[in-house]
Amino acid sequence: KVVITATLKSYLTNIAIINDSYTIESNREGAFYGTGTVINVLKDDEVVKTYILVVKADVNGDGVCDVLDYQEIENFNGGLTGFSDYNMIAADLNNDGTIDDLDTELFAELLNND
């Protein structure tokens, strides 16, 4: 199990427009930030930019990369479930544009290395 413990602020350090005159809000305050987390950048209480967070291997968006995410990939490959665009990006571990057995193998390696 890989736990994603980064704070929302650490994700935003790469967003150049964040400074003293901007604020941020998220749909997951106080929780792990995983795939699908919505991050809004506000100026004067008005949303000026929205980001959707994608964390590789966090397929189900709970902020933890574990066997539940592996099962989501297996279910997708078996035709039992569909993915949003964000889940697809998170599950495509080799970045080839498809979710297949190679992604499942890479995920198993990730879990076994923890």
C-alpha cells in the first residue's frame, strides 16, 4: 500500500499564479488528495482556474495506492467497469494511452515493492 500524504499546498507549488492575492479551495478538505480532487483557484472569492488532480496509480481517488486500485484496473480490463478520463490517466501506468495487462503488471510491481 502506498499512501499519498502530500498536502494540497504541496500540489499547488507548481502553479505559478498562486501568491498572496489568490486563495485555493478543494472538494476534499481534510482528506487525502487523490485522483479526481477538484482544486479551485480564487481571486476576490471568484474562481479563476479549476484543476482536477490525477495521481498515477490512485485509480479510485481515495489518495491511497493499494489493492483496491489494482482491482479497479482488473475490473476495467474485464469489462466490468468504466473509467472517467481522470481514472484512465491514473490507471495508465506506462503512459501508452491504453489500460491493459501491462498496466496491471506494473501496478503489481508497485504493490510488491512497498
